[in-house]
Amino acid sequence: MKRSFFGFIKPRLTYEAIADTQAEPAYVQVSEKIRLLLDQPAEHAAEIVLSVGDHVKSGQRIQTADDAGEYELSSKSGNITDIVPYLGMMQKRMTAVTIAVDPESAQTPDETFKQESPAPTLESAARFLQGLPGKPDFSPFFDPGKLIKAIVVLGVERDLMAVTNQYFIKTGIESIKTGIDVLRKITGIHNVVLAVPEHLVQVAGASGAGVKTVDSEYPASHPQLIVRHILADEMKSGDLSAPADVAFFSAEAVSAMGAAFNTGQLPLNKLLTFISKDGNKRLACAPIGTPLKDILEAFNETVQDADRIIFGGPMTGTAVYSIDEPVQPDTDMIMIQDRSQIPESADIACINCGECVRVCPVNVPVNILVRLLEAEKYEAAASEAELDACIECGLCTYVCESRIPIFQHIKLAKHTLERMKAEESNA
Ligand code: SF4
Ligand code: SF4
């Protein structure tokens, strides 16, 4: 990716189109253990449902407390060897559950979903499917403050260079159709739109959903921009009044839901795009919870000191610090950067060039915002510089002449404000 030679022309970053000759995904074997990350701190659970030494089956729900809404699905059978506190993004307190894979019992899946869900319902979907690959989120349908009127299935990518969701459109439109039928049935919502890049419009037609084309220029596939641009007619006609009327699911999640209700078995392998240091792009299919080291081994890739591992894409991904980091249900992409390729951030002051303002797709006054963020005036950033309007696309950081890590400042500010709000409501 290169910037435009002419500074005043916006950089044109385009999403990757899946190749006609795209190779089949490489299946990654788990060497020893999987690790599941639960979105709750371990000490939060008064009574832990599972303990070290317990045997779990593939497809079994793993959660810390009986009444906890959040859970993950074990992608393998085996014994729990560890339940420890885990610090996630922005020091988020989570719980890591490690399972030593038992090859003998790997083929004996948990039957609870099959037994308890003879017919698809929204409740059974929320109870069993939120841990599927693609991490389908049913919470908007249970939120009394929201009235969902349309569903958008994203056959596009969240970040540059990935082809994960396009692969499902290209090779599995039948299972997406089944998933869309299931979604319609359990939600009662018939307005389902499949958003795809131009080159997949024809194949997407077989999905039974309304097909809309998403522009190839980044960040057009961001859910909020999709609502604004491709559902504009429905908003004008009054069918939709706000982005909050729309629920989003990835093509992978919808395909997995279709397969789950069709077969009674929960799909537990995550598809992801792997970019190695030499820029080579390949698809990998790895059980949820697979540590990164197993993927590196499958692709014969090595990581040295000061190389960078990014979960997510080049614009919005997060650097991680261990090759034990597991694949999560929403890990669409992993990229490895050689230390020689990493552009450095700087501590240079903003020169007010205005590049960030020109590039921002939602017109945030980024040059003002950045000053408030650097001074840690987060509340002022929200009230005076439209922090909340930011869709976190990362373009401002990409173009910044002073190489200020604006995107990271924004994430930190939003996280801090959220935490302050939670503390206030607890108090
Ligand atoms: S990260 Fe936010 S502020 Fe920066 S360009 Fe994207 S939307 Fe605008
Ligand atoms: S934050 Fe960076 S891109 Fe924006 S005005 Fe300042 S120097 Fe220019």
C-alpha cells in the first residue's frame, strides 16, 4: 500500500478481491492445547461451573458462572488444565480456559444442542450459537431499546487484505441461503440484505436475500457506512429510521448457523486469512482456540524478536505479544510483519496539515480531536470533537504526517470513557 504522491489527494485503499484460483484453506492441526477466552474476570464468578481436571466435549459451552450470558464453545474434547485471569485489549479483565486436547475422545461431540434445539428459535440461537465461527450476535434482538427491522449479512471484509467472508460467498452460497432462512424464521424479519463486492453479485443472487453492492474503496464495508450508503433508500422511505434498526452478521456466521440447525452439529473451525512476512496470503481453517504457534508451524513461518503479530487487519488490527495467543471466533485475519517493515509511530506534535480531516469518512475534526486526546481530555473530546462519531477505520493514522498513533489514542479514549461510565453507574 502506498500513499498518493500528491498529498492533497485522498489515498485510495481498496479491499482485496478473492481470486478465481483461490486455493483451498489449509487445515491447522492443534498440537496439544486450545485456549478459550471468556469475556468475564474469573474472580467474578461466585461458583465456577467448570474446574481444572474436568473433561469437556467438543461443542460444549464453556462459561465461568451458571448465570453468565457470555460463553465460548470448546472446539475440542479434552481436560481443562488451567483457568486463569487474562488481560485482553486495553487491560480488559477476562478469563482464559486451557484444554489439553484428548485425541481419543476428539470424535465425541457434546449433544446438548442437538437434544435441546429440535426447532430453531431466537432463544436457542442465543444459548448455543454465539460462540460459532464469525461470532453471531443476537443481543440486539433482546434489547428492549432497539427495534430491529432489517438484517445485513456481510459478504465483505472488515479490513484490507482479508478474503475470509468472500470465500464463504464464493464457495458456500447454499449454506448461507440456509442460514438466512434460519435467521428469517427465528427473528421474523424478512428484510435481509446480503452485502457483497461487485465481483460476487452474481453468485450472491442465489442466497434468497436482497443483494447490495459495496464499493471496493476502504472503509466502505464498515457496517455504519453500509447502512448510510446502501440502505439509504430504505432510510429515506422511512422503512428504517436509524442504523440501530439493523442487525449485522458475517457471511461466515450465517453459514455456520445454517449448518448447525441443518445437522445438529456445531461448526467449530474458524476460517482466517493468514499473511506471512513475505506478503503471501493464504487461507487457514483452525479450530477455535488454536494457539498461533500451531498456525505458524502449519505455514512454516517463524517470528523473531521485534517482529509484529497482528490479529485483525493492517488498518484496525491489534498487535499481540505471544505465539500462544488463540484464534477467537471473530479472528478473520492474522498478519506477521517483519521488524524491518514496521512503520514507526512518532512523538512529533501535530503540524495541522489537515490530512486526517480530509480523509475521515465521517467528518470528525481529527486535528482538534488529537490535541484533546494527547492531553487526555477525553470528556472534552466527546463533547467538542465528535469522538463518538468515529467509526475506528484507522485512515487518519495511516495518513498522519507526524505519525501520531491517532487510532490508538481514540481506542484508549473510548475505552476510558466507557469504564468511567460503568464505574459511575456502579457507584
Ligand atoms: S479512525 Fe475515526 S477519526 Fe480517524 S479517519 Fe477513521 S473515522 Fe475518522
Ligand atoms: S493529526 Fe497528523 S494528519 Fe492530522 S493535522 Fe495533525 S499532523 Fe496532520
